[in-house]
Amino acid sequence: MPVNKRHDEFYTLDMAVGWEVPTGYPAGIQQKILSGGLDEVNKRGTRTRLLRFAAGEFTTKPFVHDYWEEVYLVSGDLTVGNDEKGNGGTAFPPNTYACRPPGAYHGPFKSEGGCVLLEIHYYDPV
């Protein structure tokens, strides 16, 4: 199966534009797609995105999906495992990494001071 990403050499990202709230996320969490696309209906594809949390933003329920996910905390702080009110969990600093197989429950998440994550999502090749 061909990869659905185009060839891009180094270029400066415009961090002021191109952000959107992913479906099911609160307004203070936004994504910027860098490359590719994930077809969750047909279970194929790959995408690379930045995900940013505004200071104090949090999710309330764990996530689970049927694709691989690799996450690198570029900047800021990220807490994993908070409750539905944003309390508790384990805080992580920048330069923290996670690799999750399909079906792995993870989160909820919060950020006290805001953060930026680099995420790569993909399905196993058939």
C-alpha cells in the first residue's frame, strides 16, 4: 500500500495558522496536520500532526483507537490519567515519548501551562 504523504524538504512552519479542533476534543486543544491523512473508515493511511493544549486544558475520558500512535512531547507539560475534573494524574516534562498499539486505552490528558505534541498515527500495512 503506498504511503499517502508527499515529499517535503525542510521548511518553516507557520505556527499562527492552520490549527483546528479535532472532533470530540475541547476547544482549547487544537491540531495542525503536517503530512498525510488517516482514513479511519477504511483503516489505512498515516498522518503526522502537531497537537497543542492551551494552559489548563484537559480531556475527561480515556481514548482508544484502532491505529498505532507515537507521541513526542515537544514543549510544555503533559499530565496523563487525570479525572473528569482535571485533577490527579502523572505529570511529564518535554522530551517524553509514548508508542501505543491499536486498542490501547490512554489518557485522559491535561496541561497546566500548555504544551505541544508531535504525533504520528498509522495503520499496519495489509
